[in-house]
Amino acid sequence: MKSRQEIRLSGSGGQGLILGGIILAEAAILDKKNAVQSQSYGPEARGGASKSEVIISSEEIDYPKVEKADVLLALTQVAYDKYINTLKDNGILIIDTSIKHTSNTSYKVVQVPILSTASDKIGKLMVANIVAVGLIQQLTDVVTKDCLEAAVLNRVPKGTEKLNKQALIEGYNLASRSFLEVVG
């Protein structure tokens, strides 16, 4: 892992992306790294634009905002359109299969069925955020699996631990499936 990773999780309110960012930051801290997490969402809350930013570093973090993301997760077309220009060259774009994107050779595109994995395979769309953080862990190794699982179990509502652990495992599995579209 590079000494500093800037990650932006984006989509719409209600998709749990702020919790996803908090979980990634907590996992980094459990991994004995420095982390900051910030968030913003539209006034509509559910359905409005939402983003969570996480910076993870082995060194001190002097500025808490993501300027150019190493990793951009976009779960909606609006989020993709709004944030695609904030992805670094050689970064990783992670998008749901529902998103239309233009090919670009300056970054890697990973297009996977995050939303349908959560809704169809697990049966709860609300765990798409956990599927996504599992996928990010596998693609970047920004935090260890053990610390990510501990952070997930610390943060999810009581009584949903088994469901969220299943979502995390499905996220790991998405990273190794043959239907990954990797461009660049």
C-alpha cells in the first residue's frame, strides 16, 4: 500500500456511504494507521447526493479533505458524473454495473454488481455499503481483513452482525469474480 490513500465513496443518501467511510477509517486506526473521515450529503438526506471521504496514511495527515482520489466509488450515475474528474491518474474507479461510463485509460475501471449483490444475493439493499468496503479492501489492501471485519462488527446495528459479515464476504468475492470489467 502507498503511504497515503485518498478514498471517496459517493452515491445517494440512504446508501450507507457515510457509515462505510467511518468503518474504513476505524479499520485503519485498528491497523495502527492514521485516518480522517469527512462527509457531506444533500439536504434531502435519503435520495440526495451523498459522499464520504477517507484518508488513510502511515504518516501524519495534514489536510483532512480528499483533493484527488486514489479510489472513487460511485453507486449512482449522478455521483459518477459529479466526481469522476476528481479521480487521480492511475487511480481506481469502482462503479456499479448500472452506471454508464466513458472509457478512459488514465485509471482502472472496476465495474461490478454491488447493488444487485446486496439486494438479490443477500436480500437487503441496505448492505451495499458493506459489500463496497469489502470490495475496496480486496482491490487496495488499504486495511487488513481482520481490522475491517472488526470495524464492521463494531459499527453495524446490533442484531445485523451476521447479515453484514455476509455482505463483507460477498464484497471480497466480487473482487475475484471473472465478470469484473477492468479497463486500463
